[in-house]
Amino acid sequence: MTGQADAVAGVVVLGAGTIGRALLGQIAARRGGLHASLGVRLDVVAVATSRLWTPPGRAPLEDDDLRALAHGGIAAVEHIPHDDGQVRVYLEGLPRRAVVVDVTASDATADLLLAALAAGHHVVLANKKPLSADAATFAALMRYRAEGRMVRYEATVGAGLPVIRTLQDLVETGDEVLAIDAALSGTLGYICTALEDGTPFSRAVRAAQSAGYTEPDPRDDLSGRDVARKAVILARTCGFRADLADIALAGLGDLGAPGATVAAFLAGLEEQDGEMAARVGAAESVDQVLRYVARVTPEGTTAGLQAVPLHHPLAGLRGTANLVAITSARYRDVPLVVSGPGAGAAVTAAGVFADILAAVAARRWWT
Ligand SMILES: NC(=O)c1ccc[n+]([C@@H]2O[C@H](COP(=O)([O-])OP(=O)(O)OC[C@H]3O[C@@H](n4cnc5c(N)ncnc54)[C@H](OP(=O)(O)O)[C@@H]3O)[C@@H](O)[C@H]2O)c1
């Protein structure tokens, strides 16, 4: 490719929900500046949801279209139906290499992403599911890195925080990761802080729900399953074997009878207040605080409520912030700590955007 051709980078966005829309808004706001400062023109050539997409093969979306998408979703611009097969054929036939961005919450995009990589495209994900499902899929995706493709997934853990690339830098420069201790759920962090402040468990869960921090069913957060997915991604990034099914996972509190309605679960929460207050008190009596911690080591991965000593970086965490403390051969006495907001549309989309730019930069350099 010539330098002139390299200055144009195609972007295909799968997903136009909270994060996809925020991303498209950021691209519209920033791409003029990027063209001026980096000499790169980002062309968003297609945006797809699960059933609809912008008509393929047309001219790249204008800034006005991107802004309309950002505000109103796919319905706000010209769109037509598709099936998954069509998106795949489209990616395989694109005349120019592109960055394919998975900002869906789908567990069915892995094959499409593999096809995109096989067709020569780079891939960026905020979607945890393809990376935390079976280990063979993770390995198959990563194998393309050896063929010059970028597979970037910063926003899958800690939203826009530089967690994945920090870990990759450690591993790729020959450091040995010994342990990762991490608070990876804003919702669970919020509840832990409320417990520490003396709020009964039942009120803490309801407050998290009213503040919009929980999924519609709070048990989806309390189960720790989302944390477990992130922990699997951290472990695999370190080169450790990890599978969701093998994680020693304990939810925050008792999730009650399977199949109970959300209302029934919430109505029974008071029954747990006494036991939870006793756990908080027991931790306090030995200068510890309760945190929902994912621990990743070469030997295995755990996630659950844990008492941590006051001097540990996790103890100082308040509210919804995330924190990842990496202990390695080089960072043995004092862990390397990355901390800050671990969710939210703007920071997550910015993490995805930065990955897109890194993929574009790599492509310009090497091809
Ligand atoms: N929200 C955060 O703070 C945050 C932080 C870090 C990571 N993430 C991750 O970012 C991803 C997106 O989150 P979100 O909050 O934007 O989700 P969302 O609002 O539910 O949006 C998901 C989008 O993906 C589309 N979609 C589903 N299956 C698809 C497919 N097979 N092909 C193309 N599009 C498909 C959906 O289309 P339909 O409407 O047609 O179903 C929808 O437009 C998730 O994986 C989430 O875990 C979110």
C-alpha cells in the first residue's frame, strides 16, 4: 500500500447501544482533528446492530450521520435488515483492510471476528464474551497477532483504564506476573463501601439499584459472574490457563432460590443484614475491610467477598471505582496499581477509540 492509501482507515462498528453510540459520537467529534494531527482519516463504512445495518457499499458515513447515530441509534439513519451471514460476506469482500469493532454484548460474534481477522482486518472489542468463553476461541483470536493483525480489548476490563495493555507490556517484556488482586465491579464496590459505612446489606443493594448501578436483576451483579469473565480475560492475558467453569466464584451474599422473581429476591434481602453486618464487624475488629476481590495467579483464579488489610491498595477504594493491583517479579514489593472509573459510556468508548487508533497506527507502520 502507498502512504496515501494508508491515510484512510475503514472502521466497521458492530453494536449501536450505549457504548457504540458514544463511540460514534466521539469519532464524529474527533476525526477532523486526527486527520490534521496524525494524517489519518477514519471512515466509518458500516454500523450494524443485531438485525439492522447501514446500507453496505455506500460512501462512508458523514459526521452528521455519526452524530445522528450517537443520539438516536441505528433508527436515526438510513438502515436495512441483515443476517449474520451478510455481515461476514461483506467483511470478507471489503477492498481495504478495516478495524472491526465489537461493541455488542453478544455471545455469538466470535466466528465473525475470526472471519474478519482471516480476511486481514484488525479487531477491537469491548465485548467480554468472545474472550472469556472457551480457551480455544481466545487462542484462535490471539493467534492472528503473530500474523500482524491487531486484536485489542482494553475496554473489556476496567473500561478505559490501561489495564490490558499494562499487563501485555509486562508479559511481552519478560516480566513474570505473580498475582493480580482486583476490584472489577463498580456495583459491588458501591455495595462494599455502603457496608463499610454501616448501611445494612438490604439497603445497600436497593440503593445501588435505584442509582442505576445494577443490572435490572441485581443478582446478575451479585453473582460475580461479570467479574469472573473479566478475571478470565486477565488470566489469559498473562498466559495462565483459565476457564469460567473452573473459577472458584462466590457471589456477594446469598442469591436465594434459583428462579425466584426479582421482587421476591429483593423482599428477602433483610434476612441477610445480620450476617453481613457481622462479617463487616469481624473484619473491622482486625483492621480489615470487605472488598469483592478477583484474584488471579498462575495456580488459579478466585472471585468473592474478602477481608483485606487496611494497608492494601484495595482497602482505600471507595464507591464504584475499579482497581487492579499487579504483583510481578519486577513489581514484587509494591504492586503496580491501575485505578479509576471502571464503567460508563464516555470512558469505555474512549478505551475502544484508543484501541482503534492503535490498530490504525500499527497498520500504517507495517503495511
Ligand atoms: N456500559 C459500560 O460501562 C461497559 C463497560 C465496559 C464494557 N462494556 C461492554 O460493551 C459492550 C456494549 O455495551 P452496551 O452497554 O453498549 O450494550 P447495549 O446497550 O446492550 O448495546 C448492544 C448493541 O449490540 C447490538 N448487537 C447485539 N448482537 C449483535 C450482533 N450479533 N451484531 C451486531 N450488533 C449486535 C445490539 O443490537 P440490538 O439492539 O439489535 O440487540 C445493540 O445495538 C458490552 O459487551 C458490555 O459488556 C460496557
